[in-house]
Amino acid sequence: MRIPTINRALLFVVLFVVPDCYGFYLPGSYMHTYSTGEEIFAKVNSLTSIETELPFSYYSLPYCQHSDGIKKSAENLGELLMGDQIDNSPYRFRMNINESVYLCTTNPLSEHEVKLLKQRTRDLYQVNMILDNLPVMRYAKPNGISIQWTGFPVGFTPQNSNDDYIINHLKFTVLVHEYGGKGVEIIGTGEEGMGVISEADKKKASGYEIVGFEVVPCSVKYNSEKMTKLHRYDNVSSVSCPLELGKSQVIREQERVSFTYEVQFVKSDIKWPSRWDAYLKMEGARVHWFSILNSLMVIFFLAGIVFVIFLRTVRRDLTKYEELDKEAQAQMNEELSGWKLVVGDVFREPEHSKLFCVMIGDGVQITGMAVVTIVFAAFGFMSPASRGMLVTGMIILYLFLGTAAGYAAVRLWRTIKGTSEGWRSVSWSVACFFPGIVFVILTALNFLLWGSHSTGAIPISLYFVLLSLWFCISVPLTLLGGFLGTRAEAIQYPVRTNQIPREIPARKYPSWLLVLGAGTLPFGTLFIELFFILSSIWHGRFYYVFGFLLIVFLLLVIVCAEVSVVLTYMHLCVEDWRWWWKAFFASGSVALYVFLYSINYLVFDLQSLSGPVSAVLYLGYSLLMAVGIMLVTGTIGFLMSFYFVHYLFSSVKID
């Protein structure tokens, strides 16, 4: 997966996984079969770099263009938000024909072009090429360790050298699957690599599927005068990648760069549904399982505390209380201590109740979006072959879950206020709160991207599309949900609230300190998987283990619920009846640790990230992710705490 530029902080990850499995994905594109000699043109995506995180158009550099000119491919909403810009290219492949061909020779490089090529080379920019919807893959074995990348570099800079060299010769290997074909063999051994399939082979199949696309990039110094006499797609001699720098093409003013490439087709027994396995190869499975085991230990520890609270402390007190007669109960009320003393204040309206309802409504909306997205992705519906599908699906789900957000917020508002008055204002606030935060952050980041002339900048036209979707779909559905919330029965409190609030005893330490500390437990469940998520987003890797993510998300929900219940009970025991916001932030404070971990990741794991613009982009997206996580975890924690408090005091009968 290429680095998303606008919504990379929203991005989440992959397939229901067991340690040893042969996975498949539901097709993101239809299978294509090609006959021998049929022409296929590769496409090019934006240039990307883990150094800057700023994508640029492929044709911002002096590369060869298609004879028909530059034509952009149709892109969906997710691709546009991720900064993809897919264009046509002159790289032509003829099925099962091995050839080495000439492409073009540039005009003498200008000062501006040399400066741009050197800058892109030193910033480690990668060219992302696509053939039959497969990204090109490059393999290397430094120190005997096999490493794979998607894309190939614009150029390279040797150690202890001030010169930069451009990649101008590409050695492609295209893996094809023939119906009934077995094993792997070279297709075509004829003269000049043009003889391809024997007559016996032709009878075996009527078509070929592309199941792999690999490249070895080279820099070759050509005689420009000789090369300019050739025409596009003329045959040239096959070359070996030179090891001597004197035979490589240096980037220098007035140099003319000739581009060539060669293609070799290889039969493979890889079948079309499995062709993405090489890209989605899961590494570090033991680390994922260790993370899950660690989370289970935290869950069992917290579950033990909750068990003690419910079955020993609470049940014992309630049973003892109910066995007394009314006179004894009245006498006991005067001697009560702990949570039983706040029975007349526990359901008192919290401060900033409207904001509280709005945040709960948005939390319900984002939680629903996350659950549906992860479940669908875990079962393979979010195929990586469909670029932008994940982000597009998340946006559509968010829009249509506005109904749930409006309903939850207004019903909670009715419960707190006892009336539906003001529900329209609450619904409008729900529709604007989180989208407003996203709009402000992305607009600020977009100005940076516009200033850098990056393809990741959101076009003005897309802004109008997003605003139209929000105003025409999300807002009406949120208002509809709010209206349904006014028709739903308000939740009845089990006890009455006193007119005069009870004084809260002074404490040795601020209660918010305990609330913030509670966020470390949900973070302990999340942080190992968070490392894999950040690595995939910011290092341009395919992170497609949605199965593990689904398990971790379920464990996170359980931990958030348990932490909030325990913290709420602890506050009630010290006669602190202001539990609403504290229940929310007991689990929601995990977002603080997520943001701090993101900063830690930037400092220690993204040391290659260069420039203040890249750092601001990273922090902006991390802040956006943290806000979303806060709303999700805070909402889960509050809802469970509300159920706990309601159940607890419904058993208390005090006049």
C-alpha cells in the first residue's frame, strides 16, 4: 500500500488470519485473460517517499510520455483522498513476448530538471508502476536477508559521492498463469527473445492471467546520438545492470537520458485469486499473538476486580440492606458511607451536558463505522486490489450512521434533561462536531500540501463533493435520528435526584490524575498493534491483518468497559458523584497515550522523515486519529458505566 496523504491517520488493517493459511480475497477487480501478443500498457501512480510523505505526480519528472499524451485514470473518492494520481504510461507489454526495447531520449536536462531529479533521488522517492492492477515489486537480499518493496527508486546516490544517478533501464519479469500449466519455466527461447510459446503449449490454453509483476532497476549510460536515431519500441540489446559507476547514467545539466526496458514472461503455478499473497505476506505473527495474550491477562485482572465489586462488596451490602426493616434502614441511612451516600446525586446532570451528549453521539457513529469496516475487511471484502475502497467505504458508513449518532445523542439528552426541548440544536451539533474537527485539521494540512505542489492536496472540487455529501446525507440522517430519539422512551432513573447537591469531600490528590492513569490499561492492549499500523501507513507497506485487528478491537472494548466501571465505582465510594465525564475519560484517555506514542514513533522510528512540513503532516494526522480513538473508547466506557450505575442504584430503595 502506498502512503496515504490525506486520510492516512484513518487507515486501519487486514484479513482473518490463522498462523498458517492459504488466504484468498474477494475480487476487487475482474480477472483478465490475455492472448499471446496482446498489448497491455502499464500505469503509473504518484511518486512517494518515506522521507517526506509528500506524493508528487510521475510526470513532474522528465519521464517518457505516452504517444497519446497524459491521460488520468478514473479515481474513486478514497483514491483522491489518499493522494493517488494514476496516469497512463508508454511502457508496453505484449503477452508472452520477451523483448528489450527503446522508449525515448529526453531533451538536454535543464537546471530545474536536474535540481528536481537530484532532490527526488536524495529524498528516496519511489516510482509506483501498475500492470493489470498489480503494483510492481522489487526484491533484494542485503546481508542474505530477503527484502521486498513495491516500486523502484527514481535514482541512487553512491556513498562518498556527490553525483546522483537516474534509473533509466528496467528489467521486468511478468509472471503469468496458463490454464493447466504446472511449474515455473521461461516463456520464449527464440531468437532475440521473440520466440515464445510452442504450438503444443498453445493448445493447452486459450488465455493467460498476470499473477506477478517484478522489476530490477538499472542505471545505464547510453550514447545519446546513437539512441536518438531509434524509434519507440525498436529492439535494443539486452543489458546487464552495470556495477561500475562510469557505465551508469549520471544526473547532470545538458545530459540527454535514454530510457529502455526489457520484459521477460515466466510461467507460474500461482493462480489468479492468490496473486496478492506475495504483497500481503504476514510477518511477525508471534508478536501479534503475544499482544493478544498480553491483553487477555489485563482483561482477566480487571475482570477479577469487577467480580469482587459485584459479587462480594455490592451484593453483600445490598443483601444486608434489604433484610432490614424500614426503621432500621432509616437508621442505617444515617450511618451509610461510600457509594450509598450519593444516591440522591448520582444521576445529577453533568456539566456541559450538551457537549457530553454530542461527543457520545459522535462516538457511537465512529464506533459503528469502525466495527463494520473491520468486520468486512476481516472477511476479505476490502480487497487491496480496489485502491481507495477502504477509505471510501469508511466515509459512506460514517455518512449513513448519522442516524445512530443523532438517536443516541438526543435520547441521552432527553434522559438528562427530562424533556425533548433543544433536540434540534443537539442534532446539528452532532452533525458538525467531529466533521468540523476533521475539516479544520485537513484544511490546515491541505494548505501545506498545496504549497508543496503535492498530489496529496485535496482539490477544491473534492471539497465541494465532501461538503455536499455531508450536507445532503449526513446532516439529514442525523436530524432524522434525533427525531427518532425524541420519540423513543427516555431512560428512567431508579432514584430521585435531590434539589441541593451534596458536598464532595476533599481528596489528597486530584481525581483526574487517576482518570488519566487509567488510560494506560487500554493502551497496553493496543500499542503493539498500533506499531504495526503506523509502520504500514508511514513506511508504505501492505498491512493487511484485519483478523488480528478485529480481535484486538474486541479486547480493547472489553478493557475500556472494565476500566470505566472500576474507576466509576472507586469515585462513587469516595462520595464523588460527578462520574459522567470521568467515566468517559477513564477509557477515553487512551487517546492521549496514542498521541504521545505517535510522537515517540516520529522521533525514534521515523528518523528519516525530513523537513518541518512532513513532521506537521504526521502530527496532524496523528491528532486526527487520537480524537477519533478518544470518542470511540470514551463512548464505550461511559455506556458501560451508565449501565453499571443504573443497575447498582436500581437495587437501592431509599425514600
